[in-house]
Amino acid sequence: MKILKWFLFVIFSILSLISIVVVYLMYNNLSFIDYPYVVSAIVFAFLALIAYRYKLK
């Protein structure tokens, strides 16, 4: 169960970072923000936080 916790934390963190990088590249190259990527970055960061703070029994 401990491996699953860290696996989910790493996956959600990577997905959040990828979404943030996409938003950064879109804004720098095209001067607009793609809002679905912003929302997905926030959601994945929130899920990573939940996975990190989850207490094992």
C-alpha cells in the first residue's frame, strides 16, 4: 500500500508539471492561456497533495 501511495503521488505530480509546462509554452509562444490545462494542473496538484498526506493504517 505504501508503494501505491508514492506511485500515485509521483504520477499526479508529473502530470501537474506537464500541464504547467504546456501552459507556460502556450503563453510564451502564442500569448494566450489554455484554461483546460490550468484546471488540470490544479486538479492534479490537489490529487498529489491528497496522495501525499494520506495516512496509512
